[in-house]
Amino acid sequence: MEDVFDLREFVFTILRRWRMVVIWALVGCVLGGAYKLVPGSLNILNGTAQQEYDKAMETYQNQADGINQQIELLQNSLDRLDEYMEHSILMHIASSEKPVANVSFYVDAEQPTLTPEEAAAGIQPPNYTNRLVMAYAQALERGELCRQLVKRHDSISESQYMKELLSVSYNADSGIITVEVTGSDLEMCGSLLMLVEEYMMQKQKAFSTTIYPHQLNMLSESSYYVSDGNLTQMQQNQQNQRISLEQQLQERNTALNQLVVPEMASKKALLKSGVKFILLGLVAGGGLAVLLIFFLDMMNVKVRSEQELRRQFGLRVLGVVPKE
């Protein structure tokens, strides 16, 4: 009759045979818990626990304050960028069909006549055309024109959004000044250009009095659509910057949430920590012991009972000599 494998007997046999390994595993887990428990108890008794807690709390607070400052700066930058992208005309224009208009002016200033003595002395007459062109260019590039345009154009709320719609070029030697404006459509470009022409006429009267009498003649005026690769790149850069700010803001918020608030060491917390380490040591030690026992038992070829003899070789036992 074939013997039935008795798992319970097998387990008890293994435990009896390797009881020292099991004992050492249990001792190891107890020592592991004590390693965490004893130093913590000593810290509570001698007062160093409070000092360690205060130091840990200070470190935590400094880290949290630093991250909060970074979050505030990033959020402010993101808010400013969102405001710009909402109100800037350039951010809402199709770069492939950018509406523009330009007007060119000619500064006509007669050169002063030199006296015979000045001519004989080789004196050069002042170049008032050059001075006037530079004065017009500076007036156009300053914020005064932008502020006037904002007041008279409802679609733009601030001077900074108007300034990026204006472009000024000039040639001081030839006396030509060109102003280019960009708008959401050609109608807006035309209205802006009309306001620029009014402004130039105002400055003509002022400069004729303060600098030199002259005439300001309008040479040409045109409006059209252009494809602007620089505008495409600028719009893409703004989008990329916004994505980068959002990613940085998310990373900083994650870092803030991952900060662990220090806890004051107490007997109860210490006991819980010790029990946790003991359980961890028990699991780890028990697992290691099982693996070690299994390995040693597999390597051991000795036969210690009738059951093992029948199980391993299938032989019938005729008799047993007792161990002395």
C-alpha cells in the first residue's frame, strides 16, 4: 500500500530539524525592533528628541517657504503671460495673413544761407533735416503716441499692446520717415494710420517752432496682407513658455505635497515604530529562514525515518535498528 504524504508531519520534522535557524530568525527580528526602540527611548529620556524635532521642523518650514515662493513667482509669471496672450492683438493674428499699413513722410527743410564771411571761412550750414528726422523718430518711439492711440482706440487697453503694433524706420540723410502699423484687420490698420498722421502734423507745428521751420509732406500710404514668419515664431515661443511655466508650477506643487511634516517623538509613536520593525523583521527573518531551511534540506541526503525511506526509494521496511 502506497504511503500518503503527511504535510503536517513533514513541516514539524523540518522545524524540529532546523529549530536553531528558526530561533535565530526570531531573535534577529526582536533585535531589529529593539534597535529602533531603545535609541528612541533614550532620546526621549535625555531631551534630545525635542531638539531633533525642532531642527526637523525648521528644515521643513524653510523648504516649504522656499517652494511657496517659487510657486508664487511662477503663478505671477503665468498670470502675466495669460493676460498678454488675451489682450495682445499680435497673438490673435494669423501670421500667414498679417494686416499691415504704412505711410512715408518727407521732411522738407530749406538749408540756411551763409554770409559771405561764413562761406569764406569754410563753415558748413547746420543740417536741420537730420535734426528734424531724429526728433520725429524719437517722438514716435516714445510712449506719448501710444498713449494717445490707446485713448482713441477702444480695442486696445494698454500702451504696451499698442507699442508692439508700431514700427518706425527712417533715413536721416534723405529726410524720409516711414511708420508701419499692424492691426486685427485692414480697417483697424487704416484707423491707426490716420491717428499717426494727425500726430505727425501736431509735431510738425511744434518742431517748426522749437527746432527749425519746415514742411512735412506725406509721400505714400498703403495697406496690404503679408506672411510674417517672425510673428509665427513669436506666437509659438509664447505658447512654449506657457507650457513650460505650467510644468514648473506642477512640479513645485508636487514637491510641496511630498514634503513630510515632522512628528514629535512620543512613547506611543515609538512603540508603534518598534512593533512595525519587529513585524518587518519577523517577515524578513521568517522568509529567509524558510529559504535557508529549504536549501539545506534539499542538499541533505540523509534518511532519518521509515517514511522518508519509503517516500524516496519506494522500498518496504522489514525492520528498524533503534538508535543507541
